[in-house]
Amino acid sequence: MAGSTKFLKDCAAFAKERSLNVIRVSEARGGGEILTAEIMPASPCQDVYSVAKAFTMTAIGLLYDKGLLRTDDKVCDILSDELPESGMDERWRSSTVEMALTHRLGLPGGFLDIDVSPSWEFTGDFLNYLFTYPLAYEPGTESRYSDGAYYLLSRIAAKKAGMAMDDFLWKEMLPRLDVRELAWSHCPKGHPIGATGLYVHSSDMVKLGLVYLNNGLYKGRRILSEEWTRLALEKEFALNRYGQKGTYGKGGMYGQELLVVPYQDRVIAIQSFSEEPDEFNDFVGRSL
């Protein structure tokens, strides 16, 4: 987009000076225009890796607001007709939607990571693979970050919405945010991975951040309830608190970042492809 800010110019200068693999940075303040610094030539839509989890969590929020889903709903009740006939640990029966949102399902850390392992390892049925994989601990007793939890949420969203999660987001939210393009990697059964594999513009990442910054509103239109946005932040459903000033957001592999900075009435999105992204992200943190 036309226009820039001192922050965006400083980001571009720092990345180029240090030869960092930063692709672009977008930002918006309050209800103002979303501006973008294009730093490296690249496709407009980039894989934002785990930032995808914030979109999946939002799909769950839309269902929550419709009264179709509660966070204490049992996973096995929702997916009762898709459970394996044998090989499932009975401890799954206690797992809830909230446990999936907070990575407390009992799955081992790093489980079902398509960015690290070839998809054939997970067979042609990711859900069956997930339910029959040995649990690492009692559900609800500890948190271990995994992509498996958010793939499961994708399947839960599909069951409650009556359509694949990405179709549901296009029906209920994405056009209302003026999202231009968005595409998701799918499992062999045709469901979005949910945890990763989301290709989107950085400016459209900012739009999702603005919804949470403004307690569920985008350009004055109600997208999510205040109740859901408050709950998501209190429980840290895919939005983690950063530092002491109330900043929160979601990061992804290779330096992707969605930052919501309430005390500056501001949202920032970073797309990069760096094996060591801390140098640039630390610079952004110091600039806030």
C-alpha cells in the first residue's frame, strides 16, 4: 500500500543493513489504514506457520458465539461418529475443547507437525492417527505444545459448522474483514491442518489482530463477541502475552509474528523466512 511510517522505514533499514530474511512488515494504528513495508521480493501470500492457530481459535470463537460450542464440551462427544473402533486410550474421554485450545490434551510435544515430518507418517487419516497415538500424560494435567491440538480443533469446527473450517471462515468472517486471499494446507481427508500451513497477506493478518484489539469489532462491525475476545486473552487461546505492557500475539516458524499492542492502539504483522529470527523480532520489540 502507498504510504509508510517511521517504524516501517526503520524496520526495512534494519533488515537490509543486517541482511536479514525479512519479507514484509505491516501495521495499523487504531482504525487507520494498514500500511506495509515490502522488504524482500516474495509472493504476497506467505505461509505464516503457527500464526494459523489464531485463525483456527477464531473459528472456534465464531461457533461459541453462535451457541454451537462450549469450551467445556467433550472432544469425544463432538466427534463420536469419527472415533476409531479400537486402539484409543480411554483417557481421551475426559478431553475438552479448552484442553485443545491450551495444548493440554495429553499429546506429546511437537505432535503432527507437517512442517517437520512428511505427511505420510500420519497415514491417510490424520484423525484416526491422532486418537490412536499413545497419550504422553493425563489430559488436563500439563501443557505440551503440538500441532495435533489445533488439527483436532479444525475437525471439531467442521463437525459443528457442517462444513470444512476454511469454508466456514469464508462464509462467516473473511469477507467481512475484506480478506483478499487465504489458502490452507489440507490433510488427505480435505480438512485444513489448523495449526500451520496458512497462506495469507500480512495486511490480512493485521485485520485479525484488529478484531482482538477492538474487543471483537472490525471497522465498527461486530465480528466476535466481547465475551470471546476476553476469554481468549484470559486463557491464552493461541494468543500469548509478551512482556509487561499488555502486548500479546502469536508467533510462527521462521519469524512470523502477529502482535497486538493495546497501549499504542496498534497491530503489527511480520512475515519472514529466517532460521534465526530473534535479531529482527527483538528490534521490533525495542521499537514499540
